[in-house]
Amino acid sequence: MNVMKAMKAPVSQNRVRLISGQVLRAVVVVFFSLAAASLTAKAQTTLGGHIGCVLPLVTRSDGQTTTLSDNFSVGFPVGITVKGTGKMAFDLEFVSSVQDSPRDVSLTVHPGLLYGVGHGFTIGGRAAFVVDSAEYGFTPLLNKGWPIKSKGSFFKAYFVEADLPVRFDRPVGGPNTNPVTFAMHFGLGF
């Protein structure tokens, strides 16, 4: 019996080596196929961005409505956009905001997906995470852009965007609020 086990061991080890060699070849083929595909995808992907100014015109929170004149606030969005050959784009936006009363400066990380619907219009949605805060949420948007036809211009378009930021503010030891704001975003795309 021990002789039979001894004879089967090299056969099973050879079988393991054969299978592991085939798996290794398959992994190498898949790796190089994905690498080639990603090089092709990179050739079709464009990188752009935008800068702008956003004004929260009306906010409804905790049963109260405030306007821009009640509590002045302004945001300065800066975004990086990755767009493939289709109509969908990924946009990572950072919005630094300054609020008058109470005096506050904040930063919102605002990743989102944008979909071009034609004639310069884009719809989209963003997640929202306010840095160093218990506030998070989402922002649906509608954007209208116009091309800048000047040759050699760094900026390629200007745009206006209607935003509807919905936030969930959950401070530790404080009251929970769910502010909803209507805001207008004006900017330049590059």
C-alpha cells in the first residue's frame, strides 16, 4: 500500500504543476488582455474640469426658509471630469464654501455622474460629504453649457447649472436637520 501511495504522489504533484502552470498562463493572458484594453480605453478617454461660483438662493431647513439675503453664503467649486466615448462622465468636485452667519468655512467632497442629454444639456447626481462635519447628502443637477469658440482658449465652455442639494445633518448632541437648498452654479469648463 505504501508503494501505491508513493507512486500516486508524483502523479498528483505533476498534475498540480500542470494545473498551476495552466492557471498561471491564463492569468498572464488575462492580465495582458486587460492591459491592452485599458490602453485602448485611455486613448478614448478625455480629461477636463471646471471652476465656478455657486450661490445657494433658497434653503428650507427645520421648518424655516432662508434666502441668500438672510444669510449670505458662496461656494467655489473646482472639478475634475473623466469622460469616455459615450454620454456618461465621472466628475469629482470640491466645493469650498464661505458662510456669513455663523461665520464658517467648509469643504464638500462632491463626486458624481453626469449624463449629456444633447443640445448642451447635462443631468446628473452627486454624493456630498462635508469634511469635518456630520453632514452628508446628495445633489441632483441640471446643467446647460455653451462652447467658447475662441481658438487656443484654455476654457472650452461656460455654463449655468441648477442644483438641489439635499443634506442630512447629524451633529453629535445636536438636533438633526435635513436642509434642502436651491442653488445656481456659474462656471467655466476646460
